[in-house]
Amino acid sequence: MIVRALAGFLLAGALAIGARATRSLSRGGAIAALVVGTTAAIAGWSWAITLIVFFVASSTLSRFRRAAREARIGRIVEKGDERDAFQVFANGGVFALAAAIATATGGDLWASAAVGALAAAAADTWATEIGTLAGAAPRSVVSLRVLPPGTSGAVTLPGTLASFAGAAGVAGVAYLAGIGVSPAAVFIGGVAGSVADSLVGATLQERRWCDTCSESTERRFHSCGQTTRVVGGVPGARNDFVNVVCTVVGALVAAAVAR
């Protein structure tokens, strides 16, 4: 385990440095990724492989047509493609914790919960990265009203299909890597987490308004420099909170289905 921890630390460090160089991670995000990656390696190489595939695939999608995506949603979304520590832990923290517990206890349900959490993170990430580039007009998952691209709780058909692909991808990789989980349970958990993300994003996530630009946004400081004001949702319930809900729901549903 000590050797694996050291090797995992070096591997996670190399990936974090590379992601920092390509501006996929902030400095804090790189440190958080080092913690999550090392924890996964301590749990076992199958866990580390699953996490690496998720990270590389998600980072590649984030870089794909980055300029076009920024032009479409940069004035709305709270954070850009350079993920900080809160984003890393929100997406990978539940996975790393549950994987460590699964290894320590030998609990199959903890294993299902871990991979379900990562599948939910993948489903949400893929839906966002692909859906925001789709030509179809996003609609609120609650009211079906057309919303600007990048608005939390807004979905498109391409984004929804991408979420299915993300959940299925993690389920398949985990199974092939040797983690003893049901791919079907993981897939269902991943999709459930993504749906929960959209529902919470549409109802509870803090919504803000820029009086200068007369635009809805999630940013505290709009691109024009104006401080925005809260006009809906629960104050303080920001995107990282929604991502935590997504991964927790993915973990719980995957474990419940597996059981």
C-alpha cells in the first residue's frame, strides 16, 4: 500500500501538473486533484484507472471548442474551464471517500456508491460540455421554458444523450478495470445524479441578475465588472453545492439498485 501510495502520488502529480499547464485546473484544483488521485491509488489501481479515464475524457471535452463554448456561456456560468479545488472535490470527493471505505471494509455497496458518484459526475460534465455547444435551444427541466445556453437546469437532447454516454462510459471502464460493481446499477445511478443536478440547478441554485447588462447570470461579478444581485433560488446554493448533490445522489441510487 505504501508503494502504491507513492506511485499514485507521483502519477497524480504528473497529471495535475499537465492539467495545470493546459489551464484545465487552477493551482488549488491541481492540489485537490493530487489528493483525490492519491486516495484512489491507495484504494487500488482499478480505482485509479477509472478516475484517470474520467479525468482525461472530461478534460478533453472541456478543451474541445473551448473558445466557442466560452463565447456562448461565459457571461452566465459561475466558473470557467479552469477547475478550482471546490470543483474537484465536489466532483471527485464522494468517489474517493467511498472507494477508500470500500477497500478498507470490502463492502460491495460502498464500491457501487463510489463508481455511481463518478458516473454522475461524468454524466453531468459530458452533458454540460456537449449540450452547451449544441444548436438546440436549452429548455428548463422544470418549466420547459427556453433559457440561454449555460443556464443551470436547462437541458438539450444532445446534452441528455451525452449524459447517458458519460454514465455508461464510467460504468464500462470500472467493470473492465476489475471493480466488482454492476454496470447497470452504476449507469442508473449516474443518470439519476445528472437528473438531480438539473432539478436542483433549476429550483434551488442561486440565480443572479446584472442590472447594467440586464442579463441573468450565476456570476457574482458579471463580465462587465458589475456586482450582481440574487433574484432567485437559495442564496449561497452555488454550482459546487449542486455538483455535490449530483454525486451523492449518484452514489445512493447506484448502491440502492445494486442492493
